[in-house]
Amino acid sequence: MGRTSDARNKILGAATTLLEQRGYSALGVAEICTTASVPKGSFYYFFESKQALALTVIDEHWASQRRQWVELLSSDRDPLRRLRDLFQATEAVQRAGQRKGGLVVGCLFGNLALELSNQAEEIRSRLQEIFEAQIDLIEQVIVEAKDLGQAGASVDAHEAARSMVAQIEGRALLAKLLNDPAQLETLWRNSLDLLQVPPQVRAALD
Amino acid sequence: MGRTSDARNKILGAATTLLEQRGYSALGVAEICTTASVPKGSFYYFFESKQALALTVIDEHWASQRRQWVELLSSDRDPLRRLRDLFQATEAVQRAGQRKGGLVVGCLFGNLALELSNQAEEIRSRLQEIFEAQIDLIEQVIVEAKDLGQAGASVDAHEAARSMVAQIEGRALLAKLLNDPAQLETLWRNSLDLLQVPPQVRAALD
């Protein structure tokens, strides 16, 4: 093995899984290295600290999730259908996680936000940026829906997008607590209410 | 000092504060005892383990919060106003926490749900019971609102209550992450949308 990018990827893979399963504080560098099958020296070659590793895990997780969000939310489908695609993909991710490890792991960003935001300023500010980026991506779709008359004219697109991100996090929390990805199923219906989608538009969507 | 109920209360007080600030895994029994100014022997006289202590903190926190919820949600005010009272009280609790310690601590149950539900079955099941009890308390008020024609007839009271608890958790997460209790302000307006409250009822509430 040794100090190859392969070792770096193994550390990142092991750290992501362990962070999702057990959170940050319960985790030690030694355990990450054992799980990744790399010597401890490799760890400190690639990462200055456990926190630096966590930041890298967060960044890579968001880079991958962001690609998915942008693809779904900028497709050529109707704006409301794009939102539904996003919610369905979010639920599918949790179902896949449950199939793989037996347990719903929830949202890595939400988990770390609640565990760490009052303890690690650098992690807090990174997670703030990610949630604001999520809100912006959803806001653009709501603006499009409003322009087409598919959402209430009085809806504040930015605030509604913020509520949707909050909803996703709240539902992911219940899904993890109950080990039940179906907790995410209502995101779509609730969003139609939050966006004050007119009845005839709803009927056409079903 | 010694093995008096005073020592038990000191341990519980210190544990609650530390759990809110830093979560469960980052916390040791020795630190709890130092913060509480009690000898370690006292700890194990009152609590079998750190997990047993956490369960007691959860139970006492819920006993107190439940009293507040029941008082607010069974007052003789209009059902929707009672919901607003609950949301305002929830925000006030976070504002008070921020004034006291400088940081929004979020919801203790939500924090522990994300940190621990996949690691400690007893804590998971206790938190499940608490969230289900919260959902039931809110559901009763929604049923009353529906009976009075203040919420849409097609609204599923149980599902709407579940969405409100999810919303509270999602907003508490943003409030903690952004250290901004105002993130909870929109709970009320979003709930009016989720409950499909007719325009004339909304106008009378403002």
C-alpha cells in the first residue's frame, strides 16, 4: 500500500461510512485506519487531523450530492416535477443506505450540524455554505414555477426553499430515528401545500 | 455533599448542559462530575452508566417540555392560536438558551436522535416514544381545527402533525447551525399552508 491516492481514497471511504454510522466524536483516527487497512502514518500524510479529514469528507460528499441536485433540478421537466424528482432521489438514497447497512443513516450534513456546529467553527461554516447552496438551487426552481403560475404568487421563493431544506432535514431525522425511509414520502405533498400550488396544477401533476 | 438528592440534581443539571453543548459521545463521566462538583462515587450511586444518565436527562427534559406543550395545546384559545403559541414558545426556548450560553443549542431530542439512534437502541426507542407523543398532542389540536372548519377538510391530521414535528426539528437544526433562533419564525406561516387554512380564517388570525 503506502502513500498513494489509493490509500487516501480508502481513508475517505472508511471515514464516510464510520461518520455516517456513529458520528464524529465517537470516532478515532486509529479506528479509521484499521477500517481502511492503511497504516496510521498514511493518515497523517494525507490529513492534518481528524477535523481536516471530516472537512474533506463533507466537501466530497457535497460535490457528489451537488452534481445530482443540479442534474435533477436543471432538467427540462416542469419545475414542480423537478422538485419531485429531487425528493424521490433523496428518499432513494436513504433506502439504498438502509439496504446496504441495515440502518437509515440520515443526512450526513444534518448529523454533523447537530453534533458539531457548536464545537467546530470551520465545520459549522462549511455546513452553512452547503445548506445555503441547497436553498439557492431549490429557490431557482420555485421562481420558475411561480413564473409559470404553478406556485402561489405571494410565495416567497427564498423562504419556501429554506422551508423545504428544513423539511428534508426534519424528515431525514425521523427516517433515521424510526429506521424508515418512508418518512420522506410526504416531502412532495407538503411542498405542494407550502408552494400554494393551485388545484388544477396539482391535478395535472398526479 | 455526598449521596443526597442534591448531588443527583447537580449531576443531572451538569449533564443536561453538557449534552446540549457537545452531544453524548464527546462527554465523559469524569467531566460531568467535575462540572457538577460531585465525587465520581456519587455518580455511580445514582446512575449505572452514562447511558442510564442520558436516559434520565431525556425523561426529565420531556416531562418538563410535555407539561409546557399540554398547557399550551389544551388552553381555551382557538386551536390554531394554540399551535402558534407552541411555535412561539419553541422559539422563545431557543432564544433563552442563546442568551444564557451564547449559542443556540437546538432540540436535545433531535440532537441525540441524529447522534445516537443507530448506536443505542434504548435511547432510540425512548426518543421514538417522545416524538410520537409530540405528534399525538399536535394531532388533537389539528382535529379540533378541522372540526371548526379552520383547516382543510382533506388534511390528514396525523400526517400533518408529523410534518409539523419534522418542521420543528428541521428549523431547530438550521437555528443551531446558523446560531439564529429566527429560523423558527416561519413555523407558523408554513403550518397555515400545510393545514390549508382558508384565507378568511388566516385574515382573522393576523
